[in-house]
Amino acid sequence: MNLEELGYTSELEEFRINNDLSSFEVGRVIAEHRDRFDVISESGVLDCEVTGNLRFTSESREDLPAVGDWVSYMEYDDKGLIHSVLPRKSIIKRKVAGRSSDVQVIATNIDYALIVQAVDRDFNLNRLERYLVICNTSNLIPIVILNKVDLVESEQREEMLSEVKKRIGEVSIVEVSNQLADGFDQLRPLIKKGQTYCLLGSSGVGKSTITNELANSGVMQTGEISESVGKGSHTTTHREIILLPSGALIIDNPGMREVGISDAEGGLETTFASISDLAQNCRYSDCTHTNESDCAVLNALDSEELDPDTYNSFLKLQKEREHFEATTVEKRRKDKSLGKLIKNHQKLKNKNNR
């Protein structure tokens, strides 16, 4: 297997040469296990950890390797030390659960996101829009997969499909049934050689089973279906890149209980393009679309041109984004104050030691 098959590009090679990294090996992180990483290269898979310098100079967890990253490393006694993370072309991340402004990196260097929802229990348009905001923020191409369509009546199935199309616009939608292995003839042509795909969705929606179907094997362990709740057992415990027979790469992910958005600049506007277009005709440039006069968004809502559910979902996500941004600014201010305090303390300590 060569690096190009794993997604390595001439731009990455140019960066490696221009930044004096030619003495290091280069590979891609295919799995993460706490503080250790599986890195694949032309030589095979190597167990790696980051150098102390990389960990010390990283401002946050975002600066450390994640699944999908290209890294420069050096091998020592059948182990590897990661010295640097090469530039990322994309990054999927979300705000961690709770009030913290911390961000969790899901995967990097992704081309497409496969957003999976099970129509029997998991179907939720607001959650779907959250995933789309994350994808559009990262400039990924989203593909929505409605799974387990065999578990609902055809009339309900058509109604769900109509609702999704109404809310998300031109995004590709594929209906599949893991149980019947149906619908994959529409999905497989969308899985392209040399491209990296990331599965997103709640626990039990069938992400691992979809991976197995695309891989034509039981690569990912899948759980038995629980007859009491109608959901698959949650079996994916870590992220891992898998090379498919088609030559594409796919990342299965542990299910997400919360889909918090972080710095969604651009992603929110792209996901809710209809509202963004209407907002161009608002009287005030800083219109909040909540109580202003001559608000084109509110006028469209009153005339039923704009769907109320879409509007309410937009306002909620916009409020989350604003809260995250304000919390991040406050955190940076506190970090700066703490850094100044430590610096002054060190100066005083040095002065007293003279």
C-alpha cells in the first residue's frame, strides 16, 4: 500500500520538505487509544506516542494528533514518536457535553460525512440539522443515510423522506436497510476511491453494520439487535480508519449522545441558506430575527413562506454558537491572566534569588 492510496497529496509532501521534515517518516493516524496512536505508512502499522515537546507546545487538545491526521514520526525499537502534525484540510469537531467551551476533535482530513439516522426510533430533524452545521462548518460534503427503513410502513417512510427533503434542501439522501441489505446499490456509487468518509450518528443506528456491508466483511464488531428496545448494541468504542475494497477510506465513530456545535462560522448560514437569503432584505444589518420591525425573516414566517420548525431550530443553534463564542473569549481572558500571573511570579522569584 502506498501513501497516495491513503490520501497523501503533493501539497503535504511539499510542506514536509519546506519545513525540514524530510528526515522523518510520514504516516496517517488510523486509530487512537487514549495517549497512543496507530500510524499506518508504506512500512505497515506502528504504535506511536507524541513527543514531550509536541505535547508541551500544544495550546489545546486540537493541536495533538487525531484519527485522519498525517504526522511526521521517527521509529525507535518497534515504537514510534510523533514529532508534528501536518496541515489539515478539514476537521470535524463538536463542543463537549456540558457548559465547558472545550472542543472534541472527531476526525480530520475528511472529504465526506455519512450522517446516519435510524427511522424507527432515532429519526430527529433537529439533530440532523446539527450534524449538517458541523459538516458545513468543516466544508465537508454531507450524505444522509436513513437506515432501518424496513421497520416502518411505506406511508410513514415517504412522509419522513418528504420532511427531510423539505428541511435540508439539496443534500444527497440514501435509504437503506441493514437487516435486508437493501439500498446499498444506491450508496456504493457515492463511495469513491481515494476519498475519506466519516460516519456520524447516535449509538445503535447501524453505523458499524453499514461499514461491514461496504467492506463486504465483518470488519467492525456489531451487536445483536435488542428486541426490547429495537436498537443495536453500542459496539464501537474508538475511531478507526478502514480501507474499503473500493479504495475509499471510512471512519466509524462511537455514537454521540449530544451534538454540541462549536465555532460554527459559515456552517450555520450554509445549513440554513433559506434564512440567510431572507436576512439580506432585513432592515438592520445586525438583525436578530426575533422582534425587529421590517425583518424579512419574521415576515416570511408570518406569511408561512418559512417553516416554523426550521426557524426555531435556527434560533436555537444560533444561540448555542453565540454562547460558545462568548465562553471561549472568557476562557482565553482567564488563561491570559493566569499566564501573566505566573510570569510575574517567576520574575519576582528570580529577583529574590539574586
